[in-house]
Amino acid sequence: MAWFRRSQENIASETPKKDMPDGLWTKCGGCGEIIHKKQLEDNLWTCVKCQYHFRVGSKEYFSLLLDKGSFKEMDAKMRSVDPLQFEDSKPYSKRIEETIKKTGMYDAIRTGKGKISGMPVLIACMDFGFIGGSMGSVVGEKIARAIDAARKLRHPLIIVSSSGGARMMEGALSLMQLAKTSAKLAQLADAKVPFISILTDPTTGGVTASYAMLGDIHIAEPGSLIGFAGPRVIRQTIGKDLPKGFQRAEFVQEKGFIDLVVHRKEMRATVDKLLRMLQD
């Protein structure tokens, strides 16, 4: 004997399922909330429920920080070569070509001139979508040129970091960028030109070990992973459980490595205020 019976036959066929267009909704990585992408964009790519900060690219960050229409890109078509003839699951040269087609960018950073509330600035922003925002020769060179321009023009420098670290496909050449960018920033400091470093999720590896942590002011987005080696590697190395929130922005601020943790909605106003203070 059946315990349950349908009151009607073929109910599903009488109320056909409506197809949901792809790409209109996304799931929050913090609370699991399903958010419409237009609502997410209007909320500056942060969750309306838990304020989780989604990763965004340079295009979105420039629109967030800079005066509308003020950005003028520098060295736009500079791109990496394959000096080591590196190959893992595919040749590095092929990986570069595929990533350029996918992202519309030539490497993991965009640099240029812009204005914040009318104040001229030099700005650089990394894109995690380009091979994990890894730092290779092009990233290092573009940052070095942006620093030189800031020093020459005496305009404040802003770098927005989002990176897994140095690009392994370029070997020692990528590691050389740590020293290169650090030396350039020392020259900028000697010239007394302000540098604000903004750290987003994630900022790790060689980027953290160089320019990302050499600012006059360090600002992080809430919940951002900030560190050198990842938590899993550290846990395996020391053989101990890590503190709650280890390497997250709030934990790093508590330990004194960054100055401010700022919600994305307040980032432009905060940077504007800091620039005016540093230039006075």
C-alpha cells in the first residue's frame, strides 16, 4: 500500500520549469547567499548580507577610486616573453596567449595616471585573473616605471595588490623584481613622495615580501588573506594549529603589519583623506 499519492498526474509537465539565464546570479563565498550580479555591482562587489568582499579586477578598482574619465593607462601593451622556455601542463608562451585572450589584458597589472577628487596620482592595480596575479618581469617593470613617473612628477603613488606571489614560470627573473621594486620605492621615499599600498584578497608571496608592504600607509580590505607562505604550508611546517583568523586582514592589523582595514565602500573617501594629510 502506498503511503503517498499524487492528487494529479504529470504535475511537472503542466508547470514547465523556467530556465534561469547563466551568469545573472552568483554565490557569496562568505555566507552562501545567492546574489543577483546587478545588485552585487551596485554594492561595489560586496555581499549585501555579510559584506564579504568579492575579488575584482583593475577596471572595477579604477572606477571605484578614480574620478570618472581621469585614468590614462601607461605601457598598456607590454607583455611577457618566455626566456626559460618553461613548460608544465602547457608551454608558458601558450599560457600567456590564452590568458591574454581570456582577460583582454597583456599581463597581471595595469598602471597609469588618474585623479582622486581632482588630485593627480600614479596608480597601479593587479588582476588576480591573469595567472593568479603573479609577479613576473612585466609586473616588476611596469611598477618600476610607475614609481619613476611618480617621483618625477611628484604625484602620490597608489598600488592595489592582489597576487599569489612571484611567477614561477620566469624563475629567478621574477624574484629579481622584489629587489627592483623595493629599490625604486626607496628612491621614492627619499624624494618624500607619498605611497599608499592597498592590499586585497589575496596578497601573498613575493608581492607581500616587496612593494605591497613598503607603503607609507597600508590599507587592507576586510577578510583579505595577507602573508608570505600560505596557512596550510605554515601549519605543516610548524606542526601546530594556527590561531583563528590567522593571516586575515584583521589579524594582521592586530599584529601591527597594516594600518587600516577599510570596507570597499569607504575606500575612496579614506584614500582621499590620507592623500590630503600626507601632502600637507
